[in-house]
Amino acid sequence: MFFQPAITRSSLVSRREMLLESGTGFGALALASLLPQSALGDASASISHIAPRAKSVIFLFMEGGPSQMDLFDPKPQLNKLAGKPLPPGYKRVVTAMGELNSPLLASKRKWKQYGEAGTWVSDWIPNIAQCVDDMAVIRSCWTNGINHSGGVCQMNTGTPLAGRPSLGAWVNYGLGTENQNLPAFVVMTDNKAQVTNGPRNWGTGFMPASYQGTKLDVGNEPIANLNNPEGISVERQRNKLGLLNSLNRDHFKDRTFQTELEARIKSYELAFRMQANAPEAIDLESETAATQQLYGLDDPKTEAYGRNCLLARRLVERGVRFVQLYHGAGSKWDAHRDIEGNHTRMCGQSDKPVAGLIKDLKQRGLLDETLVVWGGEFGRTPMSEKGNGRDHNPTGFTMFMAGGGVAGGQTIGSTDDLGFHAVEDRLHVHDLHATILYLMGIDHMKLTYLHKGRPERPTQNEGDAYRLITQRPLVRKELSS
């Protein structure tokens, strides 16, 4: 039964008293529209658990698995034993093709030390090599997925199995956006091939779909239909979308459990705001010729990924929180055969754009607040496959981080003498994700989402942030024989 208390004179409040006693009530409504949604919903996430070092993340995802011992992790012993079987004493693991008994394959790379700390980098990536004093090269990464589906899924969501939110979705959920007129989480690919697992890599799993990534198209028009059709005024477009929004929200009232519907409604609202803001954000022609050349836009070989890297810089410049750029979409870094031809091609496409991005962020004063992450879903084996290729290797591979509070000029961890297993300062994908969140000001154990009565966390209650990544030991490392 509804009980209505008697109204007495003492309980009556004038309009003036109500406004005074409510303090900044109406201001709070305005503030609420500007705060990240996670601060207003049922999340236990705080806008910041730790003093943040980075405002944005640009994740450069080399899909297919770059070879660590041919790029950042030189192994002289591998060349000495080339053509022989894996020596006794090395832990054997399950590989994708099961070619554990194949002979070891030498690396044909030439190596050189760069920067104050003397970081070793191969001749395949000479432009990235010039940026090592801003990079922390992590040689001791490992994961669980042995194939592309499981590996890509885990590097994005923390688990080889589908169904959990992506790292970008967790960041979007925890921090929201700094620009209400652009997506908080953006994904781009360098070609029209399907990324392994497709949209679930930037999906939200059990969280509301509104936190998922927004994929931009390949080519010169990354966002289609931004401009109104000829003869359609802004006012007419606003009225049309207003009517559509009203119909959608009426339909949504009895279907609040369908988060995809809510996400679609929000996407229409964002799309309208983007019509006024996104054209300027994606206008690469406004960049100087020198900047375009820095990213390789003047070379057909580097133009595709260079365009995405430059667009990523423009997006984080405007408050986009998480940008993921796939290079080699469709697992094109996967060098089961002819690793020389494969990696020569893939490095040639990405080396200059990646270096251009780091240099450009630095010269604009954006690198300190932008965390750049480079890596694939796993590495490659020291054994040969099909005579001149390398198999998948989840047990030891290399990634690097730059900017965003990361101390450059350092090499973290190590693999064994053949580059097979991570042996020192081993960092699992959960550790990597925890570190990225830590640099963004988020404690991965405090960022929770209540799902079916259980508090879910981005790293599944595992992993530790590698805080030493913020300390810079400038010690020149020699290459042991």
C-alpha cells in the first residue's frame, strides 16, 4: 500500500528554498552529462585509482605473430646451432603445426645497438630503431593461445576463449571519453581482410554494448556518410534523427536488457555529433607535406598503415581514449614459410609509419600522455617450418611500449639462448594488460563490473602491473656469444 504522509506547513518548501537547499543540483545534472558513464553506473570503477601517466593508448597490433629473434631479441647461439635439432633440456611445447623436431633456423639479420642504452635492433626495422630511447622493449612476454584465434582473442580480452570484454572496452568503461563528439574507442585495419575473430576483438562481452570499439573503414574515407545528402539541411537532419531517437527510446523502454539496442541508439546520437566534428578530425590533407612524409604517406608501400598512424595521432589529440591499429589484418605476419620474404614485406610496410607516429607524438609534446604499445598475439619458434619459415610461439616473444610514463632506453626480461621460452621477468598477457591499465591510472583489481552477481575484472583476478617499466636504467648491453 502506498502511504502518503500528511503535509504540514513545516514540510512545505518554497521554490527559492528548494533551489538554495539543492545547492548545485542543476549544475550537477550538467556535470553528469560530462562525466564518464562508468562514474554514474553500477561500476565500482573510479575515474582514477592511481595517478595516471597516460591519457590515451595507441595499440599497434601486428596480427599474425612477428618473429622476436629476427627483430628485437638477437640469439647468436641460434645461428651456431642452425640445422641441428632442438638440444636436450629445452622444454617442449605444443606448437600450431607440431614441427618440434624440425631443425633450428638461423636468423639472417644484421644487428646494431641504438640509443644511449645500446638497445639491440635488427636491420629489418631501422626507423623504429631510432626511437629506442623512448621505448621499453619487453623480451619476456608469453601467452596461452597457440593458434591465431586463441592468441588474438587473449591479447585483446585476456582469455583465449570468446565472451569477455576487450581491453579497449574496459578502458572505455573505466575512464569514458574526453570528447563527447568522437568515439572513445576506435579500431582501424590496414586492409579489407577480416581480422581473426572479427568484431569480438573490440567487443564488450557481458558488458553493455555501448563500450565497444568503433571500427573505421579502410582508405581515404574512414567514416562513411558524414556529410548530409545534397538538399538536406542540418535542421532537417536534426529533426529526422530526433524522431528516430524518440521511436527507438519508446521501443527500448520494455527491452532494457538488450544492450545492443541501447548501443545503437547512442551510436545514432554520436553519429549526429560526429557530423560536425569528425570531418575535421580525419582531414589528413590539412597536415603539412613534411608530416605526411614522416608517416610514409608519399610511398604506396607505407601509405595504408601510415594513414592509420597519422589518423590515430589526430584522434588522441582530440581526446579519443583507446585506438587500436591492426597491421597485417588477416594474420599476414604469419610466416610459416619464407620468413625472409614475409617479414621483409611486413616490416617495410610498418617500420616507417610506427617510427613516424612515435616521433610525431614526441615533437608535439603528446608522447608523455600517450601510451604506444607494439606487438602481436605471439612470436615465432627457433625451429624451422617448411624449410624457411617459423611456427607460432606463445612461450616467449617481444613487445614494446613507448610514452605514457614508460621509461625508454631499457630492455625488460629475456628468453633462453634460442629465443624459445621467456625465462627472466616473464610477463603474461594479464601482466601486460595490468601494466597498461596502471599507466592509465587504473588498478586492474579495482576496476570491476558486476555480472550475474560476480565482480568481473579485466585480468580475471590475475596479473600484476610491471611498475619497473617507469624506471630507466641506462646500461649499455653487450651481445653475448
